[in-house]
Amino acid sequence: MATENASTSVVNEYERDIVLHVDGARRRVTVDVRTTVLDALRDRLDITVPKKGCDHGQCGSCTVLLDGRRVVTCLALAVSYDGAHIVTADGLSSDGELHPLQQQFIDEDAFQCGYCTPGQICSAVGMLDEVAQGDPSYVTDDLDSAVALDGDEIRERMSGNLCRCAAYPNIVAAISAVANGGSSAPTGGVGR
């Protein structure tokens, strides 16, 4: 959990002032101690890129990169992340250029309604960082070698992100194209 530049102050028994660094901007916000990161972003800071789907951590539509790791924000209490660096799908682009995964999602038509897309993209960026670090998944065959990012590996690693429109084949194709084409720019701590 974040402590860098943490400045939690008690407003009253049930509220705290916290700081969140969202897509590079430092934002101070007062939250009820029961407020999730998702609700702080959407309801208090008007950042609606992460979507509220299930509110139970089961669909992944609220996924962001929180201190460099993919997190479903509907399960994370905001007061626990005072000082955290959050990157939403909007924060992945740089100097007007889309992140390679964002561009590949467009090129592969890896979305239909688009509701899950921000969470899918943030999860995929985080997943590619995990692979680059050598983190195995449940389906990784050889724990002593570099992870071979095939379709099964991608599907397993993205299984926490649901798409009601069933764009899964195109999502896997987009991630595979970036991973195997070398055009991915792992966050390497973007937002840290």
C-alpha cells in the first residue's frame, strides 16, 4: 500500500482527507473510510474511465494500475491507498499517442460496446509487465524458463476481466500482437 507523500488527515470519525496521484495529477479528496478507490475516482474526482460493473471484484471493468500493479478498484479502500499512483486507461497515452495496446485494440476490433475496454486495457498492460518480470500463471508449463505468452496463457491471465459482448478472440489477438510484435511498452512503473 502507498505511503509516499501520504497525508491522511482525520476530518471526523468517518472521513479522511487523502491524496491520490491519478494519471500524473495530484488530487486531494475527502472520503468516507468505507469508500472504495473506484467510488473515490468516479464519485469524488469525476474520473469515469474505470467502470462500475459488478462491484464485487468479479468482472474487472474497474481495473486500473495502482502503484504499477493491476487492481480491481471496487475492492480497494481508498484510505488504504493514500499517496498512491493510479493510472487509468486515459493515463496510458503519451503526448497524444495511444499506448500500443490501445491502438491494437482498435486495430483488432477488440471491443464492441466498450464498457469493459478501459479495464481490459489496464489489465493487459499490467499482465504484460507481470510476464516481463517472469511471473508464472496457473497454466505456465515451465517455471524455470521465460513465460511463453500463447493464447492459453493470455486467456488465463485475463480471466478476471469479463466482456459481455464476447470480444475475447479479438482481445487475445490484440494482446498477442503487442506482446509478440515487441510494440508493447510495459509500464515499467508508469505512475510510480
